[in-house]
Amino acid sequence: MNLRLAVLNLFLLWAAANVHAEPIERPSLKSTMQQVTGATSYLETAISPNARWVAWAQMTGADRKENAVGSSIYIAAVSSPGAPQRVTARSSNDAVASSVVREKALAWAPDNSALAFLSDAEDPGQFQLYVMRANDHAVRRLTRLKGFLASPGWSPDGKTIAFLFTENATRAAGPLEAVAQETGVIGQEILEQRIATVDLATGVVTRVSPADLYVYEYDWSPDGTTFAVTAAHGSGDNNWYVAELELIDRNTGATRSILKTDMQIAVPRWSTDGRQIAFVGGLMSDESIASGNLYVIAGAGGTPRNLTPDGTDSTFWFTWLPKSRDMLTAAASDGGSALTTVNSQSGRVHRLWQAAETVTGPGDFARGVSVAADGRTTAVIRESFNESPTLWVGKAGAWRPLIPQPTAAVPALWGRAENLHWSSDEFSVQGWLVPPVKIEPGRVYPMVVWAHGGPAWLNAPAWPNHVDYATLLANQGYYVFMPNPRGSAGFGETFKRANIKDMGGGDLRDILAGVRQVVATHPVDDRRIGITGWSYGGYMAMWSVTQTDHFRAAVGGAGCSDLLSYYGENGIDEWLIPYFGASVYDDPAVYEKSSPIAFIKHVHTPTLLIVGDSDVESPPPQSYEYWHALKTLGVKTELVIYAHEGHEFSDPAHVLDRTRRIVSWFDENMPPTPTSTAPSVSTPASPSR
């Protein structure tokens, strides 16, 4: 019996060592990206207060030309949508008809009579504010300004529209945008984003908020006399992370801070009776992706009250429901999305819907829905790993498609994503695994780990875009593993704060524990595992290969190599203090122990570095320093810097070229091996630190 068992074991070992690992036939990457971008990309949606109309902004293949990306606005009836109608500021005899037009930022009048939006149709690159009459779709221009306009919002009486305005700005607000190279005396000119209003009857534009205050978000009080805002003095890009909750008088511009806190404050919203202001408070993250718990504070100020102290979700967006003490929230939950109601007195949470999807509504938020005045009818954009964005309307969680989808079958571009859970230290960790479109019996496949940005962001089910390109690797024959380690949003504030003073420590252990589980349960070649990511994910790729040799290839996108120099080079150093407890000048040691460059001599992994030349959030010198060190040490490496690109790439040609380079790098450095067996993934026992 023992002899027979030994023979069987030898046979199984032989079979494992001879599993097929030769190159896999795969589709053209260019044709795949054409299919991906050919799908309509819905950017935002807004339902009219009376629930009769839905407007949306979208980007399609027709909006891409000459290496530029535009957007178009459409409107359709909720009850009988028919053919959507285009809403545009462009006239038929427009002299710039050949240029790419961008139209966005939708806001319905409270009486349903008009739709406000922004467009650069008459002046390419310069947005202006327009309104479309709902009865005949006639469009009227309201502003003739120079600078950046954003976030229009109607006054409660419908006579005025407020908007955010950065006079003479040459780019959109936020550190994700490409910045101009600074020359001359640095730091002398600070352009502040202010609240401005335009009177619909006269067209008069009024700058409301003080000239020395940068306003990030605002909300009209129900009586129209006061704005609740998140705001800070100084650099807009940097001070988003330390903004205060303030009140601004609509008529005089007088400003009063009612909350200064160590939390990041976002999404201020007046209650319907004007007695309270609710907001999202949590650990730092970039504009539009801030998340946390839901708080309320008296409208005159005071001590805020946390309504969801023990919550395991991360709220991104909310709105007060009419004639109610409840708020409707959109949150990340277990790697997907959830809609809940939260009572402002008891904190009682009622879950309405949850799914492995991403839901968006207003254009300024990473999660959300648009809600009609009845508090029940919503419009929402839904997408997942396997479903491109589509528009839906109806009661939350019981939606129907607004526009019937084509019945023709769309070829699968990759396999069905799996929701995985595993244990790491004291945490239960979640992540997604996207397989190639076809898994052949007896074959093992390479895998790439995609580390998300943030840090307080997450890998969520979404159609690929110009930042999160991970699923395109699955199209090319790779398993793609997208973990949400400690520090990620969507699992509560305790989990999100678990990488404070420990970047690259516990979060890397979480990732490696997930890799071990995937290898043990799926046909993944343990000797052909790579890692990549963008922003904080780029940092994690650069960090990981200093701590373990398990990854055969790495791509660091817009990453960070030296946290000490990064503190002084980037334009958003305020986000670092909550994570490290002090500035780099007060406690350099805590920054050094998480800096990849401090352990660069441990790297043996071929590493590609990619960054935009105008990236203020992850400046190019960080990638250059890492590349220079590897080159000096004889480690295979390559650095690609793209012209006129910021933290988010905007040129479609660059997006395609970047993706091709990444696929080629993994192909070249993770070729098929003669055996599928390898030592199990090792967890670094902090030997370097």
C-alpha cells in the first residue's frame, strides 16, 4: 500500500511539473481598448426634481479625436425615453466646430424649468455657464469669465446660480491635473477658488467668498442666505486635507469657521429645516474620493456627532431626504457599493441595496445617485468589472434601464470577477480576482497584482478607465488580483486607519496573504507573479520588491521612492501628517522606514517606472531616483516620462502606449517556465525595517 501511494505521489509531482505554461493566444490590445472605449462612458447624471427628466453627460468614441477627449450632454423623459436629445451650447455655424467640446456639471432648477451646465463650446478650453430652458431646450449663455468654473448649484428660490470660480486659472482644480512648470519667484501667486453667483434676470456675476479663502465644496442653506462650505486659506491643492467647515453669508461674504478638526471634512449638506449640517469625516483622501463616517453638527456650530461610529462601510456621498430626519447615503462596502438610509437622531442604518458594482450620480463624487424631490425616484450610473456603465432610473435598488441596451451580444473581454476573502493578522481582508476570458484545463497562468491608489481608496468593480487599467491585463491572458488591504476604504474607519505609521508593513502582509490564497485555489503559476499600481499603488509596487523577491516583474506608476524628499517635492504634503504623525522635519525616521529607496539594494526584480512630466502629486524625480538607483545597481529597469501629463493621463495616445508598455514588460520578464511549482509566497518578517 505504501509503495502504491509513493508511486501515485511521484506521478502527481510529475504532472504538476509538466502543466502547460506556454504562451497563450490573445486578442490585439489595440482592438480591445477600442472595444472598451467604444462603450458609452457615462460621466454624471441628474434627475429633475419632478422626476420627469433625466440629463446626463457622456463620453463616447465620437467624443475622442486629435488625442483629446470631449463629453456631450443628453436628456430623456423618464416615462417614455425614446431617442435622447442632445443639449449643447454649440451652434450650427460655430467657427470652432471641428474642435472637441466638453460639456458637463449638470444642475436642475428647483422648479424644473431649466438645466444649468458648463461648456467650452464657444471658447475651447474655457468653460462658461449656460442654462437650457426645459420647455423648448433653448440654451442661453450666462457668463463671460476667464478662469476655471465648476459645480453650479441653484438657489432655493431659483433666481440665482452659484458656482466655484478660480479667476485666471489655466487648469482645472485639484492635484490630479497637469501643472505648468514653475519659474521665477516660487509661491508668490496663489489662485483661490471662490464662490460666485450669477443673477438669472440681470446676468450680473458676484464674487461672494473672500479673495484669500479657497472653497472646495458648498451647499445653499434652505432659506438661501448662507453657504455651508469646506474651505482653507492658502494652496488649494494642498489644503484640501485640512479644510474647515465654514459658513459664508450670501450677501456680505462674511465668513465664520464652525469646525476645525483633525478629520478630513467633505460633503457639507444642510438639513431640510436648516437646523443642522451633516458631513463626511474621515482619514485623508483626494478630492472626489474622500470617505468616512457620517456626522451632524448644529447649523450654528458646536460639537459634531458621529452617526456611524461602528460602521463597516465608507460613506462617499449623501443627501437629506425631504420632510425626514433620514439621509440617503452611497458608500463603499465589502469592495462594492451600498445605498443606505441613516437617521440623524438615532444613527439607525437601514440598508436599501448592496452589490458588486460602482454607482455614480453627481459628477463631483466617486459614489452617489441623483434623487428627485419625492426622495424616492433616482437616476444612477451602474458599472462593474464585466458590465460597462449604463443608466438606470427608479426606486433605489429597484431600477430599470433608462435607455434599452442593444441586444447584440458583446464578446467577453475577460472572465467573471470573483469576490475573495482571507485572513491576515487580526483582519479579514477582501479583494477581487479577474481571470482571463478562457481557462483551459491543465494550464497555469501568470498573475499580476494591482495595488490601488489612495491610500484611502479601494479596488472596486468598475469598467476600465484611463487610471484603472488592471482588467486589460486579464484580456491579455493574466489573472489580475486586486486586493483591498488595511488602509482601504469600504471597511470602516478602524480598518482604514490601520496603516498609519506602517505604510508598506501590514498592508503588504495582507497582499501577500491574499496571493497565497489565490495560488492555492486557482491555476496560477507561482513563479510568474508581478505587481503594479498607480499613485499609492505605484508606491506599493516600488516598495514590495524591496521587501520580497517573489514578484518576477514590477511596474510602478506615478509612485514614490523616498518619502523624505517626497514631502518637500510634492504639492500636497498635508495628507502625510495624519499618516505619519508629524512632518518629515520633526520625525524623519518614521518616513524613512517606509521609503523604498532606503532598501533599494534588496531589489532584484525588473522594474518599469512610468510618470507624467507635470505630475504635482507624484513628481517625476521620485521615479527618476528609483530608476537611477536600479540602473546603478545593475537591476533591469526602464523609466518612461510622458509629456504634458499630470497624475491622471488625459491623452488617449499616451494611455494606449502606457498599457502596451506594461503588458510588454510583464510578458518579457515573466515568460513561461518549464515547471509550475515554486516555493510558497514568503511574508517579509520586516528584515529591512
